[in-house]
Amino acid sequence: MRTRLGMVAAGGMLAACALCAACSGPERGAASAPKPAASAPVATPLPPQAREYRTDHFVIFSAATPRQTVQVATAVEALYRAYGEFFALPPAAADARLRLILYRDRAQFSAFNTSMPWAEAYYRRPYCHAYFAADAANPYHWMLHEATHQLHAERAGFSRAKWINEGVASYFGASRLDGARLRPGTIDPQAYPIWWLDELPLTGSLERDLRSGLLIPLRQLIDNSGPPIGGKHLNVYYLEYWSLTHFLFHYRDGAYAAAYRRLLRGRGGVAEFEAELGPIEAVQAQWYRYLLEKRIELVAGGESTPAQG
């Protein structure tokens, strides 16, 4: 049985998604609210009243409303297409859908959270776990971040180095969604970690900000020798993960993009970084100026649309 989804209002824009109850293959087009299919047995506990929905590339076990599920499904399908195009990935097998668990709200997610206590979402193969943030301007960015981790691991097989893994997830998770199209690198200020950028009190002096502990040196970010992630350092880590990846893809029209793409397929250590990009401290100085520029743009309310890296 197939159910076709129609156009539904999603955050002030129309979003179309091929979300079907029991698709035997890809289906595109319009329909109204999805009808649930019987959930397949899974080892991971599902939230109460979770229903199974299928899109072209995902199976979603959702405790959110059908309308909210459509919004998330639209977003992750847009991510799937954008990620595949960005990295020129070959098509996956028709039946190789990725698995997501969508919780009704933050409270329900917290009740099922088996990751870090501060986590808003997480990916633990084979499931992404995230909630629908109904009171947020961007209610699906947590799932976009985690689904990028999933694509990174299960589709692309890229480096597991934390600075790369979190950087790419933050890059796509904070990219702007226009209708059913995700625009990689076009920054959405309503997504994490971008909304913290204007509260990062950068002085304009890299040396001063490093010396005061405001920023984590890139060498420590890359070799995981910095302070524990969490507490006062949590948002700084994620701002640096995001901004370093954005910088490497888009600085000077992608001057470092090809080298960074090679790093994605390696181990992502300091030696590889410097072999591909040059001394970390020199790159760090360029990155800091880039971060200052992006902060000014975003605080001023502007939107930059970078060239493809």
C-alpha cells in the first residue's frame, strides 16, 4: 500500500515530501498526512505511540505529529540530496534506507537519551535520535546534524576524526533549507551552533583570545588535546568545528576545499592536516580572520552564499 503526501505548510514555506506508509521502492510526488505502517522489530526502545514512516531514503519512527514528521522528512531528504551532490556520492541501493527516531519533544527525548546528559540529539548506529523543536524557528536542525553523521559514516565512509565528523555535521546542520532544497554553506542563524556566535566575545586579537582561553587552539582541536568537551567549552568547540569546516570549504573561493576533501578520506590527524594545508598556526590565523568576518555578517543580519567548495 502506498500513501502520497501533499504540500503542507512548514515554517512559512511549502514543503513536499514523498513520505509513504509502506513503500516498496522510491516514490515522489504529493499527498496529505502520512498513514502509519506496522513498525519493524527493533532492538532500540521506541517512544510510546511511535509510528513508522518511509521516505525515499529514510525510515522514520516518529512520536511527533504527522505534520511535524513531514517537516523533518522533507528536511532530511533535502539533506540526503545535497550531501550526495556535494560529495558526488554514487547512488545507494534502493532498499538501503537510513533509520531515524523522532521524539515528540525535548522532554520525551530526554527520557530516552542514552548519550551525554547535555545532548540535544545523537547518532548511534543504526539510528539517529532527535526531537521536534516545535517552538523553534528551525525545528529540525538537530536531526539534520545527526543525519549528516549517519551519511558521513554509512554512506560516505569518511574520516572518524572528531573535528572532521562534527565539523561536517555542523556545516550541513546549520545550512539553510529553502523549501525542499538544502543550500550547503549558506548559514542559517536559527541553527546550532550559529546562534551562539554573537555571544562569543572575540576581541579581534587571536593571541589574546587564545591566551585567555576564549578559543581552543586548532592544534588542540585537531589532536583532541584540548579541555574536556562540555560545560563552558561546549559551544566553543562546536563553533570551532563548524567554522573550521566552513572556512576550509569556502575560504578564498575554495582555496583549501580540494585538500580538505582529501583529509575527509584520511585519518584527520595533525600530520595529515599540515601535509595538505600547511602549518596549523598559519591556517589558524586565516581561520580566525574568517571567523571574525562571519560573525560580523551574521550579527549584522546579512546572509552570505558561498561558492561551492
